[in-house]
Amino acid sequence: MQQHWPGFGLGEETLDKAVWFGSLVGLERAYRVMIEYGLPTRAAPDEMFRRFPLVRVLSPELELRFDGPEEAPLPHVYFRGPDFTLSPLCLFDIEADEWSHDDLIALTTVPWAADWLACYEGWLATGRWLGGGRHARTPEEKAS
Amino acid sequence: MDEFNSNLLGSSAPIGEILLAETAIRIELPPSLHGLAVDRYEALRKYIERDASPLAGLVRIFYPQGSMAIRATIRSRKREDGFDIDIVAELILALTMAPSAVLDLLFTAINGERGSLYHGKVERNTRCVTVHYEDGMHLDITPAVLIDENDPRRSVIFHAKAEEPPTRHQRLEMNSYGFVEWFNARTPIDLSFVEAYANKAYAFDHLRADAEFTPVPAHSSENGGKSATVVAMQLLKRNRNMKYAARRGRMPPSVMIAMFAGETAVPGNSISGALDAITGHMLSVLSKAQAEGRLVDVRNPRCPVDRFTDRWPENLAAQSVYIEDLKVFRGQLAAVMSDSLSLEEKRKLLALMFGEGPARAVVEDFAARIGESVRQGTRRIGAMGRVLPVAVAAPAVVRPAAAQPRGHTFYGSNWPGR
């Protein structure tokens, strides 16, 4: 991480978990982001940050647009309350195995988060999400 | 052109600079319409010189003046308003001829007989004769008479308001040709800027020309291109036109802005740099005049009696209004160039500066390019994570500082409140 993103620093580190903080620019404006990642453990295998790195935008706070024509109120995130502006970003297709624990976070998650920020700014400015992607199917969709 | 290596207007240029350039392209007279204007100009010149014309053999030279001559013509905000093309018809007439008679003669020569080419489309104005075209374009032809054959293009033009008595009619000395020479010599053409700008302009015009106009292969790069100073002037004119659309009274003349632009032009400048220089200089000169309780006096450097500010400002209040406009504009420009604002905030600023239409179109196109390059996985990631779009068809560019991570598909859950 230091080699590719010197602006990112470890904020927390344990034997099986790390949290980085850093600034990332999508287009031009810098965003403060947090990346949380942990090794899979038997004790809590379903914790999301142990399945893949989680990226949250700390500041400037993400804007929820409930009246947005596309992707309202926030595009491509895993909605988590109570503060939905801190919802983790959805940067890759889990079902297509686009990321694995063998991948370097610095070469995948971080630049993908930059992609997300750039498209997010476009979404704020135009109301349209232009970066492509898809959403998880609902249980009903899966059943059909 | 290697888009990555062009810091001037390439994808790694400041976003404000890219948005300003693309706004200018949308508001300027595109190459295809420039070609159409040139065709009409030629046709009109031949018509005035036709055998049956009262001016047959009396036209010494026909030349463009004003924005047409320096390629700074812009579209009007409303399509039906078209745009002005200013031409000088230097006539071989006696200097003593009455101003109204000169204007009437030119009007008669162009209007012709009933059923002829321009009949009914011609208007006689105070200093020129205007030909209106159905698509909104209009050509203003100002009759002039040379003062001294040894001092080419120093001429008089004629001021004769139809409703005023002849005693108030005037002859005004001018040398617009000399001013254009002065301006063009002072606005050096930066080849890298010309190429970057011309590529953007051509791409935009090519898309649009087929739909609206017969394309003409005239292009700014083929004719020497333009400098950042000229592009900045076009943006300033657009801003001025917007501000004055709902105001009464005259607006600051384009030729005055061109004079200030010429005085501040430096090679290698960016559009934002040129805007900053021109507005800073104008603000300084106008504020000094205002503080001294006098009206600004700007004259043609090639013809000192040719006063560019003879009709504006009418008074100190009018001068003060434009001073305030310039202050606001400079604040907005600094914000557009800032790296702390979002794209949406920049769109709102551009809308205030140049109008909602071009601002929305420019930002939508920019966002679409970014989105497309992310979707296709062709973008590069620059320092701090800046996404640098690369066209899908562009050749691969090796640039170690800008990594190209592998593609990915955005995913996500549905809004639980759905």
C-alpha cells in the first residue's frame, strides 16, 4: 500500500485486521476514505470486511439523493444504517469472483474506489450513473 | 495527438480548463458555419459589384472586421438571433459625400430590384447595412472611404441615424483593418494549444455539422488556429451577452475587450490564465477610471482618433455595472479552477457564467467520457487516484505514473426502502 499509495496510512492493525485511512481523488476533489480488511476467521466468517475490503467515504459526506433519476438515493453501495452515507462502496461483482484474497488491495480496491468516486461526481452532476454495473438480485428474482 | 502528454487540454489538464475549452467550442462559430459565412460574404461582394449595381467598379476592397477577422465570433444565446458577421466595404467615393447618401447607396446596391437576390432582406442602420438570412445569420456591411491612399485602410465610416437631422450626421475615422493586424500580431499562436483545441472543435463540429449544416472543410487549425487569448475573449463575450440580455442600455463593446486581450496576451497561456489576465487588466483600468470619476477611454492603437469606447460607457453608473460583473466573473473563474469543488458545483458555476445549456452539455459529455472509460476499463489512474479517461479507440499509452488497473463491475444492494 505504501509503495502505490503513499498518502494512505495504517490507522489500525491487529493480527487479522487492518484499517487504512487516506485521501483519494476521483476527478479533482479529494475524499477522505477508510479501508477495512480482515482475514477470514471461523469465528465470524460472515463479517463483510473479512470477505473483501470495505471502502467507506468519510468526508466530504456522500450525498443521498432520494429524487435522483437513477440509482437513488446512492449508487452502488451496500446500504448500511443508521448513517447511510457511510455505506460501504460496491466496487466489484461478488458473484463473478472479480476479487479474491490473493489480490493486492492497492492494485484493485483503491483504484476501483477512485473509479467509483469519479462516477459518483458524474452522478451528482448529471443524475445519471455512467460507470455501468449491476445490482444483487433479490430473493424473488433468484427464485424466478 | 497523445492526449496524455498534453497538459494543456488533455485528460490530465485541470478539469476547469477542460470545461472552459469545451464551453468555448459550444458557443463559438463552428468551422462549418464559418465556411458558410465566408461563402455568403463572397456572394455578397460579387453582388454589390455586379454590372447593374450603382456601386459597380466602386468597391476597392471588402474585408472582415471585428470578431470575424480574429475568429472570435460566438453564437447568440437564442438560435433565432443568429450571429453577426461584420464586413467593411471600402468604397471609391468622395469623402465629402453626405453620410446618409453613402449608407443609402449601399442599401440600394444590395437591396436591388423587387424579386432580386437580397430584396426585402436588407436593413439600413445608423452605421451599416444589414443583410438578414433565414437561418438567423446576418451580415453587417459598413461602408468606408479611404482617407489617404498612402495610408491604406485608414478610413472614415458614416454615422447617419435616419430619424436625426443631417446636422447630427457624422464621419468617423477608423482603421479596423489596422487593429486586426495589431491584435493578430499580439495574440501568438501556441501550436500545442492550436492542436488540442482544434481537435476538440473538429470532433464537436463533425458530430453536429451533418445534422444542421453543410460541412465546409474550413477549420481553425488550417487557417492558423487561435490562441488561448481569443478563446478567452469568446467566453468573456458570452458572459457579457448573458449579463446584458435583460439590461437596458449598451453593453461594453467587443472591440474594447479585444484591445485589453491584445495587451495581455502571452505565449503558452491557458484559457483560464488568459481569462484571469484579461479580466484583471480590464478591472484595473476601469476601476482606475471610476475612482477618478471619468469614463474609460480606449482607442485603436493604429488610429488614435478611432475611439472604441465612444458609445459605451454612457455614464459612470454603466461603467460601474461592468466593473461589478468583472469582479463576480473573477471569483467564479477561481472557483471553477479550484480543486476543492465537485463537478456538480462547477456545472452550476458554468451555468451562471455562460448559460445553462452549454454548462449542462459540457458536464454531461465530460461525465459520459469518464463513465465510458471506467466501464470499458480503458481509463488510467493518475496521482491521488484521479481517473484519466482514454478513448476506447485510442492507441495504448505507456505512462508509468498512471496505472491501469483491471476492469471491474460495480455491484451493490438495492435501497432497503424500495
